[in-house]
Amino acid sequence: MPGTEPDSLDHLSPGVTAVIAALDFEEADRVRLMELGFIPGSSVSCQRVVPLGDLAIFQVEGTQVALRKETAARITLQPSSAGREPDADGG
């Protein structure tokens, strides 16, 4: 359904995979997140949202990383592939 895809990582629902488009951070923070695997073009999935909290657990590059909602909000997702599972052939 048009308009229902998440535009940033903080809107990604558990179990959904998306592709990272951009990181809106100062250089040092952007580099640290990229070291953790948050690289534009990489797939990321939401594993779970911590109940009554400000954290969500994301799977990226084979690692689980907890991010605060305010941090996840600054990671944008590619609209064309956000919110859909990859096809069986990887595409």
C-alpha cells in the first residue's frame, strides 16, 4: 500500500527488513555507526522493540545492535525496498 513504508529506522516494525539509504549524523557518529554495519545500501531488520522503553534491537551485517529511538530516527531507509522481505533469489 503506498505511503505505508517506513521512512526511517525508528518506524521499522519487528520482523521487517529494509535497506539503509543515509545516515544523518556528524562525521564521528556516522563513522561509528558505519563501523557497526549501518552502511547505506546494507539490509537492516528490526528484531524487537524493548517494551516501555526507548530502545529497539536491529540486525545489521550479522550483528544485533540496540539503538535509541532518536538515533534510529536519523537513519533513513530506501523507499523502493523498505518494508518488504527480500525475494527467495535475493532480490
